[in-house]
Amino acid sequence: MFDKILIANRGEIALRVIRACREMGIQSVAVHSTADSDAMHVRMADESVCIGPPTSTQSYLSIPAIISACEITGAQAIHPGYGFLSENANFVQIVQDHDLTFIGPTADHIRTMGDKITAKDTMKALGVPCVPGSDGGVASLEEAEKIGKDIGYPVIIKATAGGGGKGMKVAQTAKDMKSAFQTARAEGKSNFGNDEVYIEKYLTTPRHIEIQVFGDGKGKAVHLGERDCSLQRRHQKVFEEAPGPSITAEERARIGKVCADAVAKINYIGAGTIEFLYENGEFYFIEMNTRLQVEHPVTEAIFRQDLVREQIRVAAGLPMSFGQDDLVIDGHAIEVRINAEKLPNFSPCPGKITQFHAPGGLGVRMDSALYDGYSIPPYYDSLIGKLIVHGRDRPEALARLARALGELIVDGVDTTVPLFHALLQEPAVLSGDYNIHWLEHWLDENLQA
């Protein structure tokens, strides 16, 4: 087992990893920019190293600075959290070249799943169901128009290197293809330095269902059920729950086995998430995230497993501490992402926290790096906390979420908490009868200026 782990991240996810390290008797090293000198993850770690100025490119994305921090402190392994360098294959290779351990999948697996066309081809070969679409990249408008005609409109054009909703455009009819194709390519080029795109059939009322998988890197893998992340704004998740209210036990077992078998065949190591669009009882692969997800706590809640602890264990060469038969769902869990943003436009709202009180009680977990007097810097993501609740069933979890939101106090900045108070009054949310387009429509009708 490792003696010391460096966490190449910040905020609540850095705290999450530090807590796992402490429970395992492992020393933790926090890295931080000058803007994060007073951050909670810096205060809680056993050691800390300043790695640069506020901008992420000069700090949290600076590979030389992070490697130097390992050398200075004697850290043997790096946990990347999510975001930043967590899915950077080049970073993983450099970590290994310096005789350090990357707590996550191999560079090859990250590289394979990071390119959406290669990922789709790989998953298709492994027996994972995929959305009908182009076989690889689409080089010309003429080719795009032919594919659109063959698979039928609407279609979605996606940048192969895209993410976070960028480089994705829908063509409802053949008349829309030219504009959508050109815009998707332009966004791919400007945001990711790659203008290659591919085309898929656009499903009209799907849900976003993702399967949590975990592998030991030696041909053994399990699945930990699904999460429903259908409540999204601009392709960004805001509300996640497990198990999915629309998924039957038979469907869960079927798609879960397909996913676990697929990652076992490629000797995948650590945590990963295989994301699907789900419509009319069918699953269609869209991408695989080769890292821990923001919403991993809902899976931990219903299976009573510590995914970060397990990541560290398998990275150290230990066997997985659970098998598929050990994973039995217990109750229902929901997570809401709380951002420092001003409604109705969701504009970032950095500033000083004058008062913070985390809710508590049975079945309530608050993952946050806030504290009284903390100043939220303007340089990073606006996520300031994740409120997770667990109940015996979905109605109890919803009631617990409403109660916990009522206890939460974040003064000094605007947050998205009022959004969740409003959503918990909506029949569609209470019944679980929604799809990936529902929230956008609701916002247009109820919240947008």
C-alpha cells in the first residue's frame, strides 16, 4: 500500500480523496494555486504545495508542477479526482515514466475512450449497444447529408473530441444539416483543436442512464448498477439518482453484465462510467468516462461501498474487496449539484461566504469545501457543493432532500438552491417521469428571464 498520495485537484473532490486516505492511514498531499491558499483541502491535507498562479493552465493543469510536487514531498501516487488532468493520457504516461502510480485507468484506455469514434467502435466490438450513426468521422457536408438521409432525421452532429455539450448540434431536418455540420466543426476546432465530427441518430425523448463499472486491471470487473442523470441543463447534469426510476431489475442485470463483461475483456482498472441514452427499453452507448464521476456518492450510498478507497486499493495492486454477488441495492439516493450561480441566467457568482451551515441527520451527506469566511475564487468551476440523501425508497429520499435543502445555509453569494426547491414541487420530478429535454423546457417556461 502507498505511504503518501498527492491529490491533483481542488475543492470538494480533493477533500473526498483526503478523507479516504486518512481512513486508510495514508498521508495526503494537497496542491493548490495562489488563489486557493486558504482552501479547505489545503487545510485538511497532511502536506500542501503551491504549484502556481490562479489560472488552471499555470497550476492545476501544469504537469511539471504536479510532478515536482510529488518529488518534493515523496508522494508515490497521484489521485486526479475528476476534471483537470483526470482523463489526460499524456499526463498518465508522464506519471508512469517518473515511477509514480496513477490512481485510475491506463493511458491507452483513456486515449481509446477519449476519442468518441474510437470509443464507439471499441464498445461495438465488445458487444455494447450503440446509437445508429456514421462509421467514423464525417469529412464533408455531402457525406453528412447522405448519412442523415440513410438513418433518418433528426440527427446530432458531434465533435469527436468534444465534451461538456460543446461541439454538439442537432439537425431536425435536411435543411438544418449545413448549418449544424459547419457549427459543430467550428466549435470542435476552437474548443478542442480538432474539427472532426461524427453523426448519430438523435433520440427525441431519451433518458440519460449511466452504468458504474469497476475493474481490477486483471480481467475481473463488476457493475454497480445505474444512475439516472436525465435532469440536465445545456448537457450539464444538475440532479442525479440511483437506482434509475425507469429501469427494471431485469434491464439493470442485462445492461450491467454487458458493461462489466466489456471492461473485463480490456483489463480495465479502477472506476469508470459507461453512459447511455435510454429510450423505449433500449440502451444506446454515447461515451465512457474513465474516471470517478461527480455523482459517485449516490452509487456509494445504495451499495454502501467506498469507491475512492477501492480505487486506491486496486492501484496499489490489491484485489477488489467485493464481487458482483456482494453488490445488492439498498434503498434510493439522490444528489443535487449546488453551484455559486445567479438565477435565472446561471451566471457565475464568486464571492465571500458570510455564513455556511451544512444539513445533517439520518441519510444526509454534504460534500463541500465551503466554510464561514471562505472566498470563492472566480477562476474555477462554480460547483460549491453536492447534497446527497439516502432513503429506504424514492419517496423517502425526496422528502429527505426537501428537508435537507431547507436546512442548508449558504449566505454571501447566490446559489442554485432555489432551483431545487422549485423542482421538488413539480409532479414530473416527484414521479420520476422526465427525460433529458424536460429541464430545458421547464426552465424556458418557469425560470428564464
